[in-house]
Amino acid sequence: MMSEYPILEFDSAREAMLEPARLIRPMDISPHVVACFFQDVITKLSQKHAARVVRHLRSEIGTHPIYEMDFEGQRLTVFHPGIGAPLSAALLEEVIALGGRKFVACGGAGVLDSSLAVGHVVVPTAAVRDEGVSYHYLPPGREVAADEAGVRAIEAVLQKHHCEYVLGKTWTTDAIYRETPQKVKLRRDEGCITVEMEAAAFFAVAQFRSVQFAQLLYGGDDVGSEQWNGRDWTAQTSVREKLFWLAAEACLSL
């Protein structure tokens, strides 16, 4: 089993030394879950839409609240997955252990194509696995796909609301400060249109645990030009809230 590179030493064993299902007691949460990267939106949900905390998960950076709210007559679970593949994957594992089964994430991403406007909606169909987490859940490979039914559900909601969007591959990397011009070109040449830090891990964990997971992104900073351009992407308040409600509707349709 030993490889020249430890990251390639995949072990297909179904149980690990720490199993979320043994550590976390399941509870009566909605199986429909939105993983929302926008803390500003989550704060507004708790203040104006009666989202209530039903559980706190914990890590060394503090507590991670799990919310429940009502949307269009249905219960919906909401949580912030943290930033970066390791934390996001671990929190996803724990929410699955609580009872989550159908997930849609909403977040932002850097764009590799400068013509993709800030705020434009992107639906990843697959993620290039340039991070570490996915290699512990799936055999080594270049890409991992989003859940097809989840992608279809997102597309149906976007078309219903006449939202323009693009489908495409995303590049998942652990190292935001090592997105070099050559790496950007390589990923763009293989069809990636965005870059972010979690999608490949999300899709891999979901496949391993046999749950559904798809994602909505919006075009953020531009890493595809000669010089990086932040494009004030985190200030797109209306886009972020709109993306959450689209994610919620798609999630509840699964």
C-alpha cells in the first residue's frame, strides 16, 4: 500500500478510528441542509427569518451553530461550513451524523475567466482535486463530480427564476496564496472556470457517505487576468442573499 507520496495511499476501509456516527448523537433535524458560506446572510436569517439554533458543534476555533428555519412550509437546516476543505469536510461529516442527507452549498469563488462578471451564478458540475481531503475519501483521481440530481435541481430553480448561470468545472485548492499564473493557465486549459477551497472535498465526502451534495457559486475576485482584481466581491450583499434563497429552494426540491 505504501506509495512514494502519502497522499496517494488511499484506504477503502469503511470505518476509521474516529467515526462521526459514534461520536455524535443524531437528532431531529431536517435532512435538507444548506451549507451557507455567507455569515452576513446567516445573521440576517436569525434576526429576520426566525432561524433558530438547534445544536452547537465544537472545534478549537469555537462553536459552530446549526440552525433550523421554516421555508415555504418546510423545515430547512442551515450551517456555516467554515473555510477550507479540512474544516468544511469535518463539519459536513458531523451534520451528516446529525441527520443531514440532501445538501446544497452556496458560496463565492474566484474566476479564471475574466469575462465572467462579479456576481454571475456558477453551478459546478465537477471539481479538480487539487486539495488533500478528497484523497482520504476516494481513490486518487483528477476530478470528482457533483451530485447529478442536485445539479438538475439547482438548474430547475435558476431557470424558474430566469437567473443566468453557467455550468462548469471548478478548481479546488488548499493554497490561496499559491494560485500562480502557470497553475491558473493549467486549470483554465482543462476547463475550470472558477477556483475555491471546498468543492472537491464536499463532493468526495458526500459520495463516501452516500448523501446528495451540489453547489451554487457566484463569480468573485478575478484571478484570470495579469494581475489579481478583488472586484469588491465580498460586498455583493444582494447577490449573496439571493443565492441563499435559490439554494434553499433547490435543496428542498430534492
